[in-house]
Amino acid sequence: MKIVSFNMAGSDKSRHAPSWFTVDHKQAVMKYMLRPMKAHIVVIQECVEMFTLEEYEKIQNLNTHCGALAVFVHKSVGSVSNVLRSRGLIRCTIELPLRMDIIALHLEAGSRCAGHRRRAIDKICKELPSSFVIIGDFNMRDKEAAEVEMALRATEAGPLVTFDTLNNDFHSNSPLFRCSFDRAFIKGLGVQSFTRVFDEKVLQDFYLSDHFGIQLVLDEGAKVLFH
């Protein structure tokens, strides 16, 4: 199974993008880039409400600190049940040869919101199955990750630098720093690979978002044929 997560930064565009580049162009480029990935599940933070993917079921949550959170499940995955929405979270159960929960996140942003992020994680920890993936934009500083990994009793894939204003000056006023905001934690499942996506410039000049995306490939225990 392949899971992709990306904070698309809503309808915002890079300060280097041409004036004619609109949110419609942005969505078209995203779909073009997603197609060869053949992801079974796509998680989008700050998702514009009109964004859809053909042959995917869309599960949306408008209750976040910024924009919408959406989970797209490909038709090849099969049944999706137990859908739960709370602030900055979508949770659902997928029935494969192995039953697993997918928990998509977009947690509060900013260094002052570390307490909010930890309380959200603690709430998740109260009821976790034996096999799960928690993936999304955690907005965590690196020092928070080890505590979260212990609280979840899970293994983190990565981390990868997904917010890098030294190389991606999307906004003109961003402070210069690099951080692993977008993360994945896994339990009861093996990981084949964990890579960065949406990290190529459009028209060789600008990035689609202030974030780069992540792609998680699980092992044979969560195998799904993409068709």
C-alpha cells in the first residue's frame, strides 16, 4: 500500500509564480504529479474544497486551524468504515488481509501550540488498534517527535525535511529554517520506503506549496493491487 500526504497551502501560490497561475492550474499540476505515484490513499492538508481525484472516495473535514483536511481512498482499496472526524483529524478503518486504521492529521501550527499538538496526540493514544498509520502535517518541532513516538508506541518513518525556507522561499516573509513538519508513525506494519514528493519546481521556477510532501510505502502485509 502506498500513502501520499501533502499540504497544498490552499489557494496560495509562490511569490515566484507568474500572475496567470491560478488555483485551477495548481490543482491540475497536483493531479498530473499524483497520477504516476499510483497512491492508494492521498491525504491533503489545506485542501481547497473543490479538489477531487477521479476513482477516489473523498472524506473531508473542515474543522481545522487552516483550510480543509481531506483523505482520498482509491477504489482498489475496498471498504472504508468507522470514519471519525475531530479537529484537525480524520480517522478511518480499512479492511485488507490486515485490518488497519488510517489517521490523517493537520495539527495546530506555531511553536506556541506545542501543548495543543500534544493534547491531540494524547487523545489519539486513548484508543489505538494493533495496526495503524498516523500521517500528515504534525507541525511539530523536531524535539517533540521523540516524545510523540513514545506516546504512540509506534515507529516513525523518516524523518524527512519537508519545510525548508532556505530552498523554498514560498512566502516573502518566512524566517529561514528547515524542519520535518510532515511525518508518519506506524505500528504493526512494515515499511518498504519513505520518500519526499512534490519537491520539484513547476516550470523550473517555483514550488506548488511551502511544504514538500511525503510518500509512505508499506510492505506486503498491506498489499493492494492498484487498478
